[in-house]
Amino acid sequence: MFRILDSRMVMKMMMTMITKMNILIAVGHLMNPS
């Protein structure tokens, strides 16, 4: 079933998730500088 998921597609999804997490962390640091 999961053969449809390309390795490139998985990598793209992972990169998108990492980018979103980095943006959230950066916004958190900007809002609440410790």
C-alpha cells in the first residue's frame, strides 16, 4: 500500500515539517526572548 510514497515525496514532506518547526521555534523566540 505504502509503495506509492516515493522517497523524494517523503523527503519533501520531512523538509516541510522541519521548516514549519523551525519557523515556530523562531517565532517563539521572537515573542518570548529569554
